Amino acid sequence: MRLLLASVLLVLSASGNSALAQPTNPSAPSPGEANNIAYRILFQRTLLYKKLADQADAAHQPKPYLRRILANRYALSDDDNASLERIAIAYQAALKPVHEQRMAIVNLYRARFPFGVVPPGADVTPPAALAESQQQEDAVTLLYRDLLHNSMREENFQKMNLKVTSDFGGHR
């Protein structure tokens, strides 16, 4: 358990550093796409740190610093940190049906190619519904980003937003 926790934290700290984590695609994402990516990652990281902290508490080895990692990184007050956690939980719940729909689309697409073999001349164009589900996911992400924005003082959100998009906006 400790080894798993240590390796997850190592990966998170390394990938959170934008100088170390380079995008896999050399073309930079558009500003709107970068914003979606950044907040998607922020919400996922928030939930991951919460899960790790909850597991440590359950194992009677509390690690309170896990609950403050993002708050310290983005200079969040206790209230803003609590809002981020609540919004990340709600975001995950709102995104679940979109992900389930996306997986159904992907599974149907993959079923066209048994054993992953694409016959010569086969149309491998992804279904249009896949792009639609991506748009739905982007809309949910922006909605929850805006909810976070509305829960914070403007200047605090702008400072955090600058750091978040700098840290996570270049990932794909």
C-alpha cells in the first residue's frame, strides 16, 4: 500500500510540473481546448488526492497533507479548497453518463474490427457520435469550471486559473 501510494504521488508530482510533462502531440491545443484539459485534470487530481487521503485515514495512518496539496499549490483558502473538492465530486457524477455513452460508442466501433484487425479498404473513420460526446464532456467541464469560478472571489480564481492552465493546459 505504501509503495503504491508513494508511486502515485511521484507520478502526480512529476506530471504536475509542466517543464517535465510534455504533451504527447507536438501541436499545442487551442486555448479553449487547453482550458478544458486543464480543468478536467484539476478535477481528476482533486478526487485522486481525496481518495488517497481517505485511504490513509481508513488505514489509521492519516496524511493530512494529501488534503492540502492542491490548496497549497494554488494558494486556495480552506473554503475554496472545500469548494474545489465538492465541485470535483459533482463533476465526476455529472460526467459518468457521458463516459458511459462514449464507451458504448467506442465498443460498437471496435466490434466492427474483430481481434483489432482492420480489413484492407475498411472505413476507419470514427463515428460522429464520438465527437458529439466529446463536445458534451467539454460542456460539462466548462460548466463545473464556471461553478468553481462562481464559488471563489474573482482575484483568487484568476490567480488559480493562470496556474492551473499553465500546469495542465498543454497535456493531451
